[in-house]
Amino acid sequence: MSSDSFKDGLIAHIPSLRAFAASLSGSITLADDLVQDTLLKAWANADKFEPGTNMRAWLFTILRNIYYSLYRKRSREVQDSEGTYAQRLAVHGSQEGHLEIADFQAALAQLPEEQREALIMVGATGISYEEAAEICGVALGTIKSRVNRARTKLAEMLSTSGVEETGPDAKMLAALRVSGSESSLP
């Protein structure tokens, strides 16, 4: 693969990398840093990329590994026991939709890491179940199960019995979508 076509491939995946990083980290600033680190690492290891393989999955795997390395490093840092840091991250909107999103984000943060990651990949970034399974290095059924459990747990935490009880926000609808009810969504 020529360096120009490799570079074009990297550039083409920046929007989806950024969306995945933002969903994973919960911070646009951190997401931009994660994407930048991912691109630098990918560029430095361009010789290890095998042409004909899935570049998107390769890049998402790099980003995911960088995030987990950072996450492990942060776990050794001082905890935010009084919630001061968390309060600065929360944005309280003046409209009901903003409140629903804040509730959703809080519920999403409470999901087990594996379920949250699978739900973000499939529900928010539009990655197929097959690609998500490849990125996470697990079986297809495992990813489907994680997404289903995450959606069910979110619905419980948000006290909803179905997507019809959510607001009009497309991201929330996508995250709570339950198999078989896709056709009834607005």
C-alpha cells in the first residue's frame, strides 16, 4: 500500500474515530487527543498494516488500546470522592432533552465497561456487530449479548419500558433500540 493511499485511508476514518473516542471517553478534548495519538501510532506502524484487511477495525483497536492504557494510568491517580471533577464535566441544559441526555450519560457510565463499549460501538458509531467482535477480540454472539444486556440495563436504569418513552433524540433512540422494535421507531 502506498503512503498516499494509507494516508487517505487514515483521513477517511477520522470522523468515526473521533465519534468513538468521544463516546468512550466522555470528553471531546480527550477524544481529540485519543484520535491524534491513534493516528500517530498508526502512521508510525504503517508497515505493520496489511493491505486488504479492515483499516477501520485496525484503527479502532489502536484507539481502544490507547484509551485503556490511559484508563489504567488514571486509576492510579487521586479519586474524585466528592464529585467535584464529575460536576464540572456535566452540562445541565435548560431544555428537557438536555436533562434526558444527562440522565442517559449517567446511566451509560454505570454500565460495565464491556457492555458500554459494545453499545457505543454498535449503537453510537454504527459499527457492525461483526466489526465490533473483531475489534474486541470476542465472538459475534458475545458482542450481541453485551449490546442486548446494555440496552436492557439502560432501560431499567432510565425507568423506561420501551423506546416510545424516550425523547426525540436520535442517539438515545439508537442506544435503547431493542431487537424487533426497529420498525416501530419514528
